[in-house]
Amino acid sequence: MGTVEEVLQTIGKAVGIRDLTPGDVIRVAAMVLVGMLVIRLLMRMVDRLLDRSKSLADIKVYIRSALRIFLWFLLALMLAGTLDVDVTSIIAMLSVAGLAVSLALQSTLANLAGGLVLLVAKPFAVGDYVEADGISGTIAAIDLAYTTFVTPDNKEIFVPNSQLSAAKIVNYNALGKRRMDLKFTASYDAPTAQVRQALQEALAAVPGVLDDPAPAVYLSEYQSSSIEYLIRLWTSSGDYWDVYYTLLEGVRESFSRHGVEMTYDHLNVHIVEK
């Protein structure tokens, strides 16, 4: 068996660095221990900062993983520099490899970047009903690469995050309640007070209509063969469609009870005999 110096020289030649000495081994071991301690302290500081930021809660795991890899890579470069390894060539080689990978995975990286934007900005959350880029549905999952929509007819759509991060997004649930404007027409022969009473009775019979802000009925427009009335009300986002369809049915029945004619477009033809 060779001496310690001979073993270290053999190891140095095998990995392509200068001859190792016992002093080099001790120095490298000390740097590794100190580096591990520093990395642990830095990660604890980062964890505290991330815990204070609610906007970064969803990507906390990804930030920690990326930072840990970067710190260990930095420590490896410092160790290589200590052993007189040509760090510049290593960095250049990794840069070329990174460029090749980024070009090959361009769309995937764009989706990942879009996912980070969505997770930080939070334009929607799981359970929200969203309309974006021509797609409407309830958000079922938000991943780094794709966001999953479930449509009202129970279809599952996976949308790339790069597409969503650049699109106009309409979130129907974010504010908790929605305003509804419904228009109805009545004959000119029906007194305004009578029509208003019929609409208010229909409103009162519909569950889910919020009292604050209070619903209101307006005469909104004089049309060619009818008068248009506007019902404006507020409801919770989850009750929107139930209130919508119940009110449509209730107004028709209320008009019938109050003798209000609900007009429709028609054409009168008069035949003149000569």
C-alpha cells in the first residue's frame, strides 16, 4: 500500500487536478463544513422571509430547491478554485449546455415561467370560475406547467400557463358577489307603477338576492313598441345562475298575475283595398 501522499496524488490525477497534499484535503474538508453551515443558516433566513410573504407561499418549495442547488453549486466552484481547477472552462461548458437545454425546452420553460407568474400574482385560486383566452370553467388545479379547467358540461381542459399568463383573465368569484342587470319590456298600456310592483314582487320571491346593496327597479328606455324596465340586483357568486333563471321565470308569472303584457317584436300588415 502506498503512502498517503501517493494516494492523494493518484486521486488528483484521476480527477484532473494538481497533486493533492494532506493540507489540501484538510482545507477542502474545512471549506465543506463551513459551507454546509453557511448554507444551513442562509436557508433558515430564506425560510423566515418566505413565511412572512403570503404571495410566495405557493412557490416556497420551488424557491428553496432552486436556492439550495445554487448554493451547493457555488460551494463546488469555490472548492474547485481552491484546488486550482479551471473554473472558467467549467462555467463556459455549463453555459453552453444550459443554452442548448433552454432552446430544446423553450415551450416548457415558458410554461414554467408562466406558472410562477400565476402563483405569485394569484389572479385566481382553485374553485374560482374564470374566463380566459376563450375558455370558461372552474379552476381545478394550478401546477407549474398547466392549469386545469373544468367546464360547466364537465370537460377537463389543461391550459398551458404561458398562454394564461399573457391572456386577459376574468375572475367571477374573486370579489365574492356579482351584480346582475336584467331587462324586461312591457306594453305602453301598462301603468309604470303596476309594472314596477310586479317586478318588485318577483324580486322578493327569489332567494339569494342580497339586501345590501338593495335591489332596484328602473324605467330604462322608451322603445318603438314597448317600455324597457331594468332590474339591478346583487347576489353571491355561487348563487348567480340560480337567481338568474329563477327571476326570469318569476317575472313572467308576476306579469301574468298583474295583467302586464310582456311585449315582443311583431309586424302589423294593413291591406288597403282600391
